Amino acid sequence: METCDCRKTKERSEEEYKRLINRLSRVEGQIRGIRGMVERSAYCPDILAQVAAANAALNAFAKELLSEHIRTCVTRDIREGKDETVDELLVTLQKLMK
């Protein structure tokens, strides 16, 4: 099994960076809210509704990041003949779909 090359980086535009950070900030706020609900002994279905909303927000973040990755890194690597990028993308998609 291949390991992640954690030295890889991606330069993002200021706009992309802000969009991603804003999405993550919203998710972070939702998680803090869920924690507060647990601390206040909120009713389970109410907490679970917030968990579903946080999951949806995190999935939206993942979709945006994946779309940008395909448009930039994957497209560039395929044009440069780096076929291993397709395998990396497939592994990434399998992880996302668990």
C-alpha cells in the first residue's frame, strides 16, 4: 500500500483559501454547539439533528475541496503524464465514500 507524501502542498488563491476557512469555521461552530447541547443535556433527537447538519456542512467542504483538487492538481498532473494521480484520486474517493 502506498503512503501519503505529506510533503506535497497546494498553493491556493486568497479567494479559495477564504472560502475553505469560512466553511471550516462554520463546521467548527456547529461542533461547539453540539458539545454545548450535550453539556446542557439537550434532548437526543435535537442533538442528532445538529449532528446531521454538521455532517452536511463537512461534506460540503469536502466536495468543494475535491472539486478544486480535480480542476487543478489532477488536471495538471494528467496533462503532464502523471498517471499515478488517477490512482491517488480513486483512493481518495474511496475514503470519502466510506
